[in-house]
Amino acid sequence: MAKFLITSALPYVNGVKHLGNLAGSLLPADIHARFRRQTGHEVLFLCGTDEHGTPTELAAQAAGLPVAEYCLCQHAIQADIYRRFGLSFDHFSRTSGDANRLLTQELFRHLDAAGYIEPRIIRQAYSSTDKRFLPDRYVVGTCPHCGNPNARGDQCENCTRLLDPDDLVSPRSAISGATDVEFRETRHLFLKLSAFEGRLRRWIETRRDWPALVHSIALKWLDEGLKDRCITRDLTWGVPVPKPGFEGKVFYVWFDAPIGYIAAAVEWSAAASGRDWRAWWQGGDDVRYVQFLAKDNVPFHAISFPATILGSGLPLKLPDVIKGFNWLTFEGGKFSTSGQRGIFTDTALALLPADSWRWWLAANAPENGDADFTIERFVDGVNKDLADTFGNLVNRCLAFAAARFDSTVPEARDAGAAEDKLAVELGTRLERLRGHHEALALRKAAEEVRSIWRLANAYLADAAPWTVIKEDRGRAAAIVSTAVNLVRVAAVAGWPFIPSAAAEVLRSLGEDAELVPWLEDGKEALSAIPAGRRFRVPSLLFPKVAAGDLATAACRPPA
């Protein structure tokens, strides 16, 4: 059975992330990791904070803290938030750690020895107003390709093209807004990305199960011709460059950050005996590597990072699938960390349980296009799906069973044609649900879970044990036994999406969510809980949400 190596794009350490970051990589990766564990696969789910680069230095400066102390504090804050959101990382790392420093330097040495690194004199942006060189992300201007007036010096978020600061029209400092940007000569190191064009194209063209979004972005880059990329910066915070003549420089954050996935596995391996990171990153066909990330990260994961691995000559795993997402927008505009626009993850958790946010973001995942978050859509979705459908099923079924059968699962001696039909339909839906998970079709998987919840509610309503029990207690017992098992099915199917609520339901039925396997057969699923087992009625899982409860959600003050 294949093992699954799963990584989620590394969130920047500079500040609490908004719901868009959660929806575009972290949450989908967790849902897939949970599904694969349910189906009996061995999973290694890795992530961590991306801690290098100019944004981190400036955020630390604004906070009045040494950059290392700032990163340590912010890593702890983010790790706690993701834990409370139920993200089941096997290890949550930091790119500023020793493992990433050593691995980055090792890969660089191999690339250098193979002739893929070249020193070049470049012109770098300098602002007299700021009295400093400006790294590429802190030069903004007009994109020469699409005309976006706010393109950064490393990439245009509008058309996703990679840029250099001197490509920009009318460049200005992102720090001060000064337009006195001039370009001075300085010496840096380049990765000869152009040398990998043929190898990357052949590799990408074999990735037939990649989403169309990822394929199109990667091939667009190749069709336009790859440019060699500068991989060093004039900064003090980062991985030092181990090459004479380049003392005082560090690696570009996008060179070392993806290597952090491998470093996370090294740290995970070192944390306990019996673990071997090489079995995952240097394994054979028994390991399937799946990456989850937003569309603006596709070029780095489909082009730059694979080129680094290929050029190093080291036997490291390339991704089998890159699952890219479009953007989640907020009330018709962009989420913005710098502008504090949108709902941020810490605020979200203070307002409602994590499962409410997890469900809506997954059910409305921006897979085939951008998806817009509005308070009204969110409230409507969680009330209908979680309160009225899943929560109502659990409460209505178990409360009746507890009252009329002494909180004990009755024998289903009088099960009949209705239950046989239900088993067939349930088996079909479980099979479709598994297929959607395996295809990484998040919204379709959520819709199939919703259909299973509705099927269970429909059976209970049609069978009406509260009426039948007046005339035929044996038949009512069969209905209740089936319905209790349907509650179990609903929780197991929903667990990757709403793990806290699903686990609570399964505990009330005497089961451990971490140990319940995937459901394969509809008939077996309807008789999994034996007669005579005691159960309890859980407290209200999802109280109704009112739009007014979230009125201040988007008014988060700066951290």
C-alpha cells in the first residue's frame, strides 16, 4: 500500500494568517491527510513557518524585537492556532532551523559543483531615502507584461510572471514609497534555471493527473522561456551562502523555503527512534508525494524547486501531484494581511468552533476559480449543513433512541426492504466519496458528505420510528438500530472535514475517531455498532449562527 507524503505551503511567519491562507493550502492538505489515514495508508504530513526574507526583518523591526526572537514568538502563535483548527501535522517546522540551513547549503554545493551556479554582476535597487538596498519584494511598480500598477519586484500577483526589480516600470520603495530608486552594481549568485527547461518540460508533461490550473501555469512558464534566477540577497537574516567571496549574503527565501519540507522530515525523524526521513524523501514508487498550495506559489513548486532537486543530483522525491488552488476573496475584494482586510484565523476561532470554518471553506474551496467569502453565505452554509442537517440528524436520532431504548442500541431483527435499499444507496455514495477524495476534488467530496447526511435524515424521516413504535416495537427497534449506525456513518464520512464534532459523536457511540477505518460496504456500515452497546446523546454540536454574531469579524486590529 502506498505511503503518502503530504506538504502544505509554508505560511510566512510575519503575523497571523487570514482565512484565505487556510483555504488555499493548509486545510485541504489536512483533509486529505485525514482521509488517507482513514483508508489505512501511512501518512507523513509536514508543514512549518517560512521565516526568512525581508518581510520578516521588517516585521521584527516594527515589533521592536530581534528577528530571531520575533520568529520564535510568531511560530508559537501560528502553531497554536493551527492546532486549534485541527490541522494534524506530523511535524510543524521552522525554516530558520539548523536542519534547513544544513540541507540548503548541501543542495547549493551540489548545484555549484555540477556547474548550475554562476556569479554575476547585477544592478540592485537602492533607495537614498531608505538608505538601503531594496530586496525584490520591497520594490513595487508597474508590471511590464500586464500593466498591474502594484507588481512586486519578484513576481506580479496579477499575471503570476516572475520579475526582477529592474523589469518594473516606475519602480518605488515599498517601505517608504520613495521614487528615488536607482540601480547599483553588486555581485550575486544565479541558478541556471534555463538549463533545466527540457527536463522540466518532459517531467511536467508526464504529470497527467495534475489539476489544469497547475499544468497551465507551469507550461506557460516553460513556453515563455525560463530565465536564470538570482538566489542570493543582501540581508542579514537567512541561510548564509557557503561560498568564498559571498560572505555577508544569504540565500533568497524562495530558494531555501521549499527545502524546508525536507528539513521538516529530518527533524521529525530525529525526534523519535525508528523513524527514517529517507524512507519518505528517497523512497521508491511506494511513496506518493502530494503538495497543496495556492496558484501564486505554483511556479516555485513546479519549476524552481524541482530544478534545484534535479540539478543537485541527489535522490530526492519530486512531487507526484501539485494541487493548486485559486484565491478565496473577501466580500468581493482581496483578503489582505498588510491591510488587515478579512477574517483572520485567531479572530475566527474566538467567534466560532474550528469545524464551522473548516466545513464552509472546504465546501466552497476555490478549486475551479476564485471563491468569494461573505458573512451571509457563510452563515447560510453552516446553518443549513451543520446545524440543520448533520447536527439535527445526531440529536434527533440519539435523543429518541436514548428515550425509548434506554440509551442502548437495540437489535435489528425486523430490518427489511427499506434497509436493503438504503445499504445499496449508501454504498454507492461512499464509493463516490472515496473517488472524490482520491481525485483531490475537495468541493465534490464535501458535497458527497452532505448527500450522505441528507440520505440519513431522509431515511429517519420516512421510517418515522416515533410513529412506528406505537404499533410495532420490533420494527421501530430495527429502524433505530439502522439510524444509530447512520449517525456513525455520517460522523466517519465527515471526520476529515469536521474532526472535533465527528470525534465527539463517535465517542458518544463508544468509538475512537482515530481508529475507525474507512467505510467500504453499505450493508456492513449499517450494522457496525452491535446491539446492546450503550451510548449517550452529545451536547448540541452546532448552535445556529446569526449574521450579527460575526458583525465585527472583519474589523481585526493590527497585531
